Amino acid sequence: MTQIVQRKLLIDDAVPYAQTIFGHLGKVMTLPGREINAEAVKDIDALIVRSRTQVNAELLADSKVSYVGSTVVGLDHIDQDYLANTQRHFYSAQGCNANSVAEFVIHALILLAEQENFDISTKSLGIIGVGHVGKLLHAKAQALGVTCLLNDPPRAKQEGNQGFVDLEHALQADIISVHTPLTFSGADKTYHLINSEKLALLNPQQILVNAARGGIIDEQALLQTHLKAKITDCWENEPNINPELIEQSFLVSPHIAGHSFEAKLAGSTMVYHDLCSFWNEPQKNDWQQKLPKIPKAITVQNAENWQKGLFYVLQKTHLIQNDDQAIRHNPSNFEGYRRNYPTHHEWHKQQVKVTKNQKLNCILQKLNFQLIG
Ligand SMILES: NC(=O)C1=CN([C@@H]2O[C@H](COP(=O)(O)OP(=O)(O)OC[C@H]3O[C@@H](n4cnc5c(N)ncnc54)[C@H](O)[C@@H]3O)[C@@H](O)[C@H]2O)C=CC1
Ligand SMILES: O=C(O)C(=O)[C@H](O)COP(=O)(O)O
């Protein structure tokens, strides 16, 4: 009688619901992403990672891994050529956390606007990289009345220049937010894209946001650049982040812009669906009944000013300042905090009671909050 050999899956332990979602496909083992090494993957069939595992020949050469799934968006931890050349199937959950990042940027900017006492709708926003995240950020910023300048040369080459501006033009915006991948080669490589020459174009009234990747902005040059505010979620040399940049930043966070509950779950389920089809296995979705209940409705206390009302609502969904406090005076907490990141839900999961302020109600709706009677 032929013995059915159970498939083995090794999954980064930061992948939520790993056992619940993937358990029916085989024997699931989990490890912290940074501890997934050649020894751990030797006898594994499917490897499912987040960003903290370098997937390359060094990791896989002696393994029988035939499937690699990445439950995050960035690809700088994956040697895709090696996987293709060794006939290993690769899937990346592109776009899974875009909404989370866009919400993070808007929330950080509203916090800044409230603390610096300006109306965000009077500002312009330069979005460098207009893919999944950039498009959603554009839509949310427009909902707030922000004028956006869009820079994305690869898209402009494909689609035509209509609607796009060049980098120097985008860098004239009051607020600049980078949302490109980190790439080291090619005509549009992004490593140090915002270098000392580009930073020299900026003035002390401008705001610079990095919730994409450390290295897109030259950090050493950034330290010499005086700006109204630096908002830093992504750093060079993570988790050993630069204390001077912490000091200079209005808001710091340990690379968690994409860490909403829905984003992490989307990454897992997108890889799960791909693995099921790769192994020609029927999907089982009964785990969805085990998801946390949505938070209770928010009642706005301060609606006379739409921006103050929005700030109140955003703070009820997630205290972004906690992400700052978690590392500002204790940078060594960078990995620990993100591995145990407190659950927060995306705005489309949040109910808000209709307020007296029609403009606020309209903005909340455009930002995908659930407005209830
Ligand atoms: N902080 C966090 O937690 C997260 C960070 N990220 C990072 O953000 C990046 C963007 O995410 P998505 O929007 O989902 O990726 P995406 O691939 O959908 O969009 C990236 C966009 O950047 C454009 N681009 C590439 N090179 C460029 C250049 N030199 N100048 C301007 N635009 C350029 C591309 O054409 C594309 O439209 C990811 O590659 C990842 O590194 C993504 C999710 C979470
Ligand atoms: O998707 C990406 O790219 C990101 O930057 C994710 O936020 C990375 O998440 P972790 O793998 O660092 O949990």
C-alpha cells in the first residue's frame, strides 16, 4: 500500500493564523523570520515568509522547497532570478498592505497638522511611486482636499506622461511621500533616489515621509537637511536604526505602516489561495469565523472643525503616537515591538456615528469609514 507522505510547510511566525489557514495542507512549522535558515528548510516543501527572511541560493540550495510565498509586498528579500532558474514557484502578495500604508501616512499627516496647527487641505503632496500604495494615498489625500503631484517614471513610460510630473517638480510639494520599491539597478533604480542633490532642492517648510524602504532616501544626506518634519517608518540598516534620525524625526515607527490586521491577513490569504492552486487543493475558509469582531462604533466628540473631528476618529482607531514611543527612547525594541504589534483595524472596518459636521461626514465616507445613523 502506498504511504501518503505529508507535505511540510515552514511559515514565518509573524504570519497571522498560519496554522489555522494552512494547517489542512500539511504539517505546519513556524519560526521567527530571521531564524529561517538552510537547516530549517532542508526537508520543507513550501516556504512562506515575510520580509525578514532572505530567500536565495544560500537558503534553498540544499532544500527540496518547490514553493515560496511572500506574504508582503517588498521584493528586496527575494532572489527571484534564482527561484525562476531553479524552477521554484514564487508568489508575492502584491498590494496586500497598500491600504494600511496609505492610512498610516494620512494619519501621521493629520497628527502633524493638528500639532503644528495647519489645515492639511491647504497643502500639496508629492507622491513618488504611484502603485498600489501611491494610488490609494492619492485618493485619500484628494478626499481631504490636498493637491497631489504624481511621480512615477516607469508608469509614465508605459502609460504616457499625462497626470505625472518629473521628480524635481514633485519635490516642490509641501509634503513628499515615497512609495517606490527599493531597487539597485535599471534606469529607474531607487536606491538613494532622494540623494543629497535632490534634498538640496527642499526648503525648511517641507515635510518628508518614508513609509516605503530605508535607502530610497540617503539617510546621511537627510541628517544634513533641515525640514519642517520628517516622518520615518522605514530605515537604512533595520533594526539598527540611526539615533540621530530618530531625534530629527517628528514621528518614528518601526516599519509598521503595512501592519494593520487586515493587511497581514490579506497577505496570508493571498498566499494561501495561490498555494492551494499550486497544489491543486480545495480552499477551506472556515477559519474566517474565528476572526476578531469589529471594534465598537466611534462617536465624534469634536465636530465643529472637520480636521479636528477626523483626528479624533483616527486616534480612536489606533494611537500612532504609541508606535513612536515604542522605539523613540528604546530603538532596540524595533523588532520586538513589530513582532508583537498591537492589532489595529483599517478604516473600512470602523463604524462612526454620523456627526453634526456634513463636511466631516463626507470625508469619513470618502475615507471608507462605515457611517451609521
Ligand atoms: N512600510 C511598510 O510597512 C510597507 C512598505 N512597502 C514598500 O512600499 C513599496 C511600494 O508598495 P506598492 O505601492 O504596493 O508597490 P507597487 O509595486 O504597487 O508600486 C510601486 C510603484 O513605484 C514605481 N516606481 C518604481 N521605480 C520608481 C522610481 N524610480 N521613481 C518613481 N516611481 C517608481 C513603480 O512604477 C510602481 O508604480 C514596496 O515596494 C515596499 O518596498 C509596502 C508595503 C508596506
Ligand atoms: O510589505 C512590505 O514590503 C513591508 O514592508 C511589510 O510591512 C513588511 O512586513 P514584515 O515582513 O516586516 O512584517
